Amino acid sequence: MDVWLNGQFVGADSAAIPVFDAGFQHGVGLFETMHAEHGRVFRAREHVERLAESARILRMSERLHVDPLVEAVQRTVEHNSMDRARVRLTVTGGDLNMLQSTGASPQDPTVLVTCQPPTDYPGEFFTKGIGIVFAGGRLSPWTPEAGHKTLNYWPNILALQEAAAQRAGEAVWLTPEANIACGCVSNVFIVHDGTLVTPPARNEEPCAVMPGITRAAVIELAGSMNIPVERRNVSVDDFLGADEVFLTNSSWHVLPVTSVLVRAGTGEQGEDGEPVVELQPHAIGDRTVGDTTSDLRTALLACIDRETS
């Protein structure tokens, strides 16, 4: 397996970045995860444009050019002769030592493109849905990187580990106001009385929700299918009382959610006299994959096939 590193292909085992790279030293960097089908990357331009916009907003780099990056992403898939792939573009702030040696700013970013076989999810994820939990804490909209796909993924990884310990497939963040924000690696949709509802993203109002590329594709498809779409705050009660819930990202595309673990009292008291609380499953709708979710997943897979064929 070869990777694209700063303009050339090198073996994955021999690829190297400077030890003073800003991504390694300080987590200064951005990334995009994309899906390739039929040897072509689905909506690569939209992914790269989002990354370049974040790089400008966060003052990491204004030297990123979209067309060459899109070409590098596509060439990496072709070079490795992969029909289906999970493709990742990582861009960091570059070698910090270059600033010291030249006194110039900004320095060239580090650009890395990798591709691997896509994750093979169990079929029952999509036919029966998954269970999720609410992540601990709140997703802050007040940090500079809020709503951007930065390398600082540690909080998300911890939340996912905690979810896995509860045998849940994803952890969903709440806003400081206790509204639904997004998953650790996904955007959230609910269906209520035939209307598709999703929390607003960063490019729609100031918040910490990332404007997902798959999210945008689903909203586009819903419009073509005459499904009403609303971008608005989603309360926990809205979420728990929804007819359907699903998650979107570039790996699982549309993933149904059929249950959520919520804190509930057992009616017992602990040794300290406090009520005993444990996580108990709460069904979404009738705990089956709903028609709207199923139709949108089918439409999205057809869209991906059409645009990459």
C-alpha cells in the first residue's frame, strides 16, 4: 500500500514526517474521510473544499489549493488499484522548525492521503438498526475549532470507547442547552410526522455541529423525494419521541438507530441512601427501521453508485 505524502507516492511503511510537525507536536491539523466506489471518490471536491475553508478560518494555512488536492485524493485510489476504499486526507500545519530556520510564515503544510479497504459493517446494522448512548459532558460551541474536523479527536474517541463498553454503536453529544448536537463521528437526523429534522450545522448558525458531506447529500435527496426538511434545534424529548432516527457519515452512509440507552431509576437505594440509577434501553419508534430511513439509504447508495460509475 502506497500513500501520497507531500506530492509523491511512498510506501506506507516508509512514509515519514518531521518530528517537529505541527500535527504531531500540537495537534494542529485537519482531516477528511471519504468513500470511493468504482475506483472514484464520492464528492471529493466537497470534502476538500470543506477542509480548505476550515484551514483558512482557523488560520492554519491559506496555501491549500482545492484542485491539486482533489487530484491527489483520486490518484491515490487509482495508484493502489482500489475499487472500493476508505480514503483519508490529512493536512497539518507543517514542520515547525521551518519557521525557526527561515523566519518566514506561513510554512508549507504537510499533506497525506491514505486509502484502505472500507470497514465491513454487519448487515444487521442496517436491517435492524443500532443502539446509541448520550456522550458525557457537552459539545462546546465556543471553542475556535467547534464544527471543524480537526485532529483533536480525543474527546470523541473516549466517548466512543465508553459507548462500546455499553455495547452501543455511537455516542451522541448534547449542546450546553441540552439539545441534540451530533454523534462522535456522525450527523443526526430524526423523522417526526413525515418531516426530516436535523440540528443546524456550523455553516447554518454558530454551533459545534460539523456540516457533513453525507448530511448535505441526504438533505438534497430528501428534497428530490418531496420529504420536508427542517434544520432546527432537536430536544432530547424530540429525539426520544421520534418516529425514526438515523445517523450519517461517509463510512456507513445512512445508519438506522432503533434504541438509545438512557439513565433511569431502578426503584432501589444504594448503601449511601441515594437512588440507584442505571442505563436502560429506550425504543425509537417501534424499534424497527422506518420507511423514510430505508428509502433515504437506498437513494443515497444509488446516488453514490451513479456519481462514481
